[in-house]
Amino acid sequence: MQYRQLGRTDLKVSLITLGTMTWGEQNTEADAHSQLDYAVERGINLIDAAEMYPVPPKAETQGLTERYLGTWLKKSGKRDQLLIATKCTGPARKPHNPRHIRGGNNELDRKGLTDALHGSLERLQLDHVDLYQLHWPDRSVNSFGQLGYEHVEDETTVPIEETLTVLSEFVKAGKIRTIGLSNETAWGVAQFLRAAEQHGLERIVTIQNPYNLLNRSFEVNLAEFAHREQVGLLAYSPLAFGMLSGKYLEGARPAGGRLTLFERFVRYNNPQAESATAQYVALARQHGLDPAQMALAYVNSRRFLTSNIIGATTLEQLRSNIDSTQVQLSDEVLAGIEAIHRKQPNPAP
């Protein structure tokens, strides 16, 4: 396993992060514990959760993911070997955002952040987490597949300085070690960095945004921030909900697949994305590569990446995904990827 620096800290994180959003929905507690055992055995040291998980978010399952991780941490005695990351749910400004968490008090103000962190720590059975992330901004942004920015006049939002002040107090109190963002824009990253510099607050270390062969929009503005400011990408959906494995091509819906089970996940299965996926899968097979491993290896190779968040519902999927770290893409394969991207760029942003 390779390891990369976490922001400007002295912490190093594994190139692969274990994602957990299926635990409590598609995976049982026993499944979750087995995944953790195997991931740690393979050298993974960053585990990413969220108070909202599992996904799809439902009131009756909310928090199970953190609880499963907490029971494993208590049982295994391996807390000191790992970096635990979780996320605070933001306000419900989009139709798919959950409205059942913390009674709907999802603002990123002092009360919202305090309630969220304490709830996560209780479920995780921990006194601190290593990376605490804002799941999405406390303002309307074009994220989760929304194209185009639409400004909302007179929108009530919590100022970034206020949010960062509270998070910085958590760091001083020893309840979190570092701060990260998620589903954030270049403007938002700039504001958090400016607030830290101007007010002597804690500096963000990561940004967790989608990044995969069907959605490379991170490269447009955020990649430069990630590289120059050392606010590295934690890439989520590197397989585009499994699309890039090729298993959903030509309308196939295999039993147990996320797109088979849940109508919610439509971001990556439009006709343009299916067309591009077919080309990426053909390219992989032409060069004797597993399509999923090729897609993951591409993400792994990006200099602005801190860690690639993989999820799995089976140990075989987990093994194959982790093995992507051993795949080195040839110049010919990389050229083929760029040729497809130029012809059909970001078909599922």
C-alpha cells in the first residue's frame, strides 16, 4: 500500500480509503467487520463514514454505519492504527437531502455542529475523530449532478468564518484532529483557506468530491487548489456507482447491484455516460485489464489525489478494488483514456 500526506499535517493516509455507506443497508454488521478486518490487513488506514449513512438515507437506518464501525473498533483494539473520518450532514436544500437527521437542525452553526459531532462520537464509541468533514456546504451550490450555478437571493446561510471557528474549537478541545470539506466548490475552498489565514483558524486538509472517468469536473478548478494549497482530493464514486465496471452495460441490472436496488442513483446512467462507459470498458479489455481496476488505477495516479475512497458489498469486490494499487497504466492506455475523454468529456458531472 502507498501512503500520501494528509494536507500539511504529519499524518500519512493510505492511497485507498475504505468507504462505508453500504453498511446498515446492503451490508450487515458482520459484513462490515469482515471488510474492516481485510482492509486493515491490506494496509488501509483511513476509514470514511458519515452521520447520514447508510445510503439511501432513511430515518430507521441512520447512524448504523457509524455504530458498526464503533463496535468493530471496540472489539478489535486497533483504533490507534487507524484514522477515522466522518461527516456532518448539511442543511436540506435539495430534494434528495435528508430531513430526518437531528430533527432537521442541519445548519453548520454551533448547535448543529456540536450536536452532530457528539452524536457521531457516541455511535463510534470514540473520544475524537481524525478527520471531520462538512458533508456539503451550508449554501446552495451546483453539486450532486446539478449543472450550472443558480444564485439564491437573500438565502439564509451560516458564515464560513462562524463554521470554521466552531470546528477550530473542536480541534483545540481534542475532539477532532483535522478538518475537511465535501461536495464543495472552488469558491468555498478559497473562503475556508482565507478565513483560516485571516483569523488564525484551523486549515482544511482535504476535499471529498466525486471523481471518476465519467466525471472529471474536479480538474477544472479544484485540482489546482488541491495541488498548490495541499488540500488533497478524497475521491468518492471512483467507479461511478459501479458503472465503470461494465456490469450495467446494455441495460443489465445484476441482482444486488446498487442501480438495480435503488432508483435514487441515476447520476451516472444517462445515455452519454453509458456510451462513454462502453468505450472505457472496451479499452480496458483491449489491453487485458479489468475495467474497474483500470478506472480506479487512473484515479490513483492523479497527483492531486490524497486517497481514493472505495466501497464494496462483498470481500471479492473489496480485494479487486484494493488490487488496483498494483496496476500501472501504460502510456498507450492513458492516451486511450484521454482520447475518449476529449470525444465525450464529463458525460455525468
